[in-house]
Amino acid sequence: MSLPTDTGFAEPPLDYTPPPAPDARERLLRLRLVRSRRVGPATYLRLMAEHGHAEAALAALPDIARNAGVTDYAPCPEALAEAEFSAAKRLGATLLCLGDAAYPEALARIPDAPPVLWALGDLSLLRRPCVAVVGTRNASALGARMTRRLARELGEAGYVIVSGLARGIDALAHEAALETGTVAVQAGGLDVLYPAENAELATRIGKAGLRLSEMPFGLQPQGRHFPRRNRIVSGLSQAVIVVEAAARSGSLITARAALDQGREVMAVPGHPLDSRASGGNILLRDGATLVRSTQDVIEALGAATEPRPAVPPAVSERPVNAPRPPLPDGGVEALVLERLSVTPLDEDQLIRDTGQPPREIAQALAVLEMAGRITRSPGGRVALTGAA
């Protein structure tokens, strides 16, 4: 066998089953194996299948590397793995190894299942049915409301909401499902709260929900890490719902991973002229399940569990009025443009969604109308120019 130069995302041996749950020493050795250079999920699975336990697999690595032409290969040092366990202890995190009883069963069945996961929070959420809700970082007001409704109502129906802790749709879904159960999958280390604006939300999820990461502590997420995170988001879930997403976006990567994993892919339709809806519309064209309401999701998947008690309206249905920081390139006008889409929106709803004073919104709309950026329609509704 030779060590691959990529992340090792390939099929494990067909006759392979995860080894039994390890003891403390074996857990340390497995973490060393996972953190060793050029050992991705597929390589890890093959090494464990061939050698039976992590100590023998680690011992074999230098010879395997030498046969592949790598002469200076050394496995991950034990001290590095011990330091990672120390960081986990400080945070209060738990290591889940493939084969553990607490390791999520649905995720364990995907070909490139993470050999290890760091977890912080309520592990019992992994035993409940999960649905992923993903989408753009630049959500429209309608997309935001749809996300909150889906996440809240699916949570009340017994589903755990999974997402990637990104700005926009992800954060809205987590927030709406915090009372009923949500899992946030991080692209970087479990102790790296990214993006910074979601740090407070991430802290609350770690206490009331669950945060997961396969990455080492302290790792700052980079572009190549997000597709790896996305496969976990879909792998945990029975279905992936795309609310708003561009044609080329991480949400569509998650949807493709879901299809590869045999998961249901669903999408909320959007206006053809809104770029934020293009990805979801493409998925619908290609056969994704159309989502108009929570009932569409439940009918497609079937009842998850006994319905949970409804969250009190004061918590679950309150409008999100907290002002958002203005965009770097400018003021209330930029904030209004971010919240609008080509689908007309009531001006009163825009005021509530932005949390800005009515006078400020009125002035911004006047400026944007003069600039030809928005269009007004009867009934006090506004939209980005280009709406039908």
C-alpha cells in the first residue's frame, strides 16, 4: 500500500467494519495515526483494516512511506497528540473515535467518515434524526424568515438541525433551533470560533447544543477545509435543505456530498432573477424535493419522533430586531441592499428585519430609488431593481 498525497477521500475496503471502541491508550494512538502526514480517512481505514490496531499501523507507516519514495517520513509525535488531549480537557471536549457507541451511526456509514471527532456539548443529539439547513451568507429577508421557520418547526417535530456555523442561513438555522437541538460542524479547530461574529452563538451552542470538528485544536480554517466540513454536515443528516445559495457555492458542495451519500436533497425555490436563489433553483431543476413549508420536509422524510413541546412564542416567534453592524462600504443603504432581493418586501418588514429606525430606512430607500437600485410597488413594498 502507498500513502496518497491528497486527503485520502476514497472508498475503504468493501469488507471493512470499524474496530471496536478503543481504550485510553488506543485513543491516543489513533489520534497520532490520524494526525500523521498524508493519512486521510481512506488511508486510516485501510491501515486499520490491514493492521488491526493503531500501534501496528503507526509502526508500519515509515516503511509504507519509504516504498512510496518518501525517505524522511515520521508519524505524528506522541507529545503532539498528548497536547491535543490537554487542549480538549481545558475546553471540556470529548474525543469520538469511529467505532465508539457515541459516534453518530449515519456519519459512520459514509465512505470517508472522519476517524475522529472532537465534540463539545450534548452528545445525545447525535442519537436523534438530523436535518441539515444550509445556504448563503448573504440571506435576503424572505430567506431569513423561511430559515427560521423551517429550523424552529422541524425542531418542534423532533429533528435536530445541523449546519456549518457560517454567517447568514447557517447562523439563523442554529439560532432558531437552539431550544430544540442543533449541531454546528466547524471547519477549523473546535476552539477556533469562526467567523468571529458568531463567537457568542458558538458558545451558546456548546452549552445548549453540540459543536463538532475533525480538525486539531488551534487550526484556523482555510478554503480547503470547508468541503471536508460540508461532507460531515450532510453525513450526519437524513436530508439537506438549501434555502438560498448561489450557483457556485459551498451549499451546493454540501448538496452534492448529500447526493453521493444517498441523502435526500431539498431546496426552497426563489425568484429566477435573484442570484441567491440560483443554486436552489438548479437543484430543483435537477430533481431536488421542493420545499414550500415544513410539512413538505416532514412528508418527504416521515415523522422523526414524538413531537417535542412547542417553544413558547415569546422565545420562538420573536422578531430578530438587533441592529446588524453596517457593511464596510457603507451605512444604512448598504444594509438595506443586503436584506432586499428581487422579490418585493413590505417596508415595515424591512424595518423590523434590519432593526434600523423608520426614518433612517425611509431616507435610505429614497437615496436608493434615486440611484435606480430599488423599485417600489403598490402596498408599500420594495425590491431590488429587476423584479417582475
